[in-house]
Amino acid sequence: MPRERPSGSRKGLRDEQSALEAVAREFSAAWQPRRGSAGAWLTLAGKRIAVDLATFRLRGISPDDAPRLRLRFDKVATRVTEGLQAALAEAVPPAVTVVLTITAPIRLASKTAAALEDRIRTLLGRQLPARDVTDTIHGNAVRIRFLKHRRQRAPKFVGLVHNTGSDPARLLEMTGALIALIGAPRPPAKPARGRWLVLITGGGISQLEAYRAIGSQLHLPAAFDKVLMVFADGRVGALAE
């Protein structure tokens, strides 16, 4: 499971400093530590920005995993996932997020969506399974995970359509990591003229597209003007801005 690395550990401090240096280079800014929290002050064009840091490591995910994380964004994929999101909005209980992965192409979109909705509603009516539920529906491999959390603003449903060669378990882990970190409560950082959230991960920037696809379905905190990711290769990408 992802976790925020204690800011007092030496490894954590090295990770955080490297991430801050990478962000400062990316934006041609200066930075200095912020006392009492895992974060810093960034000075950009005379503007003082509060930067919050969160670190996570996902088991088995490395910078070389990008070829196995190919997502699909065609009209059929979007229609199926958005339809399920709307249909299940009232059925999913609080503090639970249903995460679905499904292989593409989805040839029988209406029948597949109806079968998935029925399957998920049936599972919600029982004790939620602790392990992933796997199945094949109209020729498409599906994987369903029920994430339990304490994030009030977490979505009820996240749907990801991917190519056959992608690893759904990795996509599910990445989704859980973002929900855990983005929804974590953070104390106010004042005075500042802006606030950014920087997520530090061990993967490579080639995974950014998958993270963005997941992040687009989450309720990103309104308190942040930017949400950035710093990858193991020292490169920086915007999850949202």
C-alpha cells in the first residue's frame, strides 16, 4: 500500500530534496524548506508558493513499466466508463471506491455496460470482497477492486479501459495510491500566494499518461493551484493544473 514517507527519515529527506530541486529547475525558481512539515516555499517571479510533498512507492512498478500501461480513450471506452459512473453513483456506499479495469476493444458496449453494472451491484449487496474480482464479459477481461478509505471527496467509481497487454493490477495500485495521497488532509500554509502539491514516485515519466487518466476521474483538492509528479528519473510532469 502507498504511504507518505516520514519526513524525518534520511531517505525521505533525500527524496524530498531531490524532488524540490527538480521542481525548482523545471520552473526556474528558488526554494527553501518549510519548517514543521514535509514541504517547502518556492519563489517564482516574486511570488511565494507553498509546496506540499507526498511520497509513495508501489511494489513491482518501475520506470520500465510504461509499455504495460496503455490506456484507451475512444468514444466507446468513454461512453462505457462514464455511463457506469453515473449509474452507480447512488449505489456505492460512503468511504468506498469501485475501481474497474476492462480490456479494449469493447465491441458490445451496451451489453457489456449492463452486465458490469449488474455484476457490481450484486457485489455491493454482499460483503465486499477483500480480493480483486476477475471475469470475462462479452470477450473483455475485467477486474474489479473495492477500495475502502476515509477520503470524503474520493470518487465512487473509477473506470479504466486498457489494451490487452497492459497490467490491470498496476493500474489498480496506482489508483489506490492517488486516492490515498490526494485526499489526505493538510494543514494550511500561510502566508502564500499559491499552493502546489508534489507527488514523488519511483516510476518513470512515461507513466504520466496513465496517472493523468486516473487523476481526471478523482476529485482533485481545490486548495492546490497545481498538482505535480516527480519521477525516479528526476523529470517533472503536471498531473493537473
